[in-house]
Amino acid sequence: MGFHAATGSFPSDHLTVQSVVARMLLLYRRSRAWGIGIALLGLPMTWVRIYLGVHYPGDMPGAIAMDGLGMLDS
């Protein structure tokens, strides 16, 4: 098993990517169920990354906010 070095990453790169993918899938009726599923998978991932000490709790809402700011550009 490989180890992931803890970095001072704000926002969480993992949750930002997952949030972008989920939001894009939620835009279309045919892929909406997939978008909901991917969005829900972000909840345990968020808890685990905070529990393991890889991220501070504030990093996670920051990831969602960055995703939202990216949507304003389009």
C-alpha cells in the first residue's frame, strides 16, 4: 500500500475533483443518479480524510466553494 504525504492543501483536491464530477453529472437528467451517488460518496471520504488528519475540517467546505466558483465561470 502506498502512502500519501500530508500537505497543507486548501482546499481538498480529492473533494474538489469529486464535487466537480458530481455536479457535471447532476446537470443532465440521464446521469443524475450517478451524480447523486458520487456526491454521496464524498461524505465518507470527507470524514476519513479529516479523521486521518490529512485535512482540517475547513478544507472540505473550501473544496465545495471552489467547485461553486468554477461553475460561475461557465
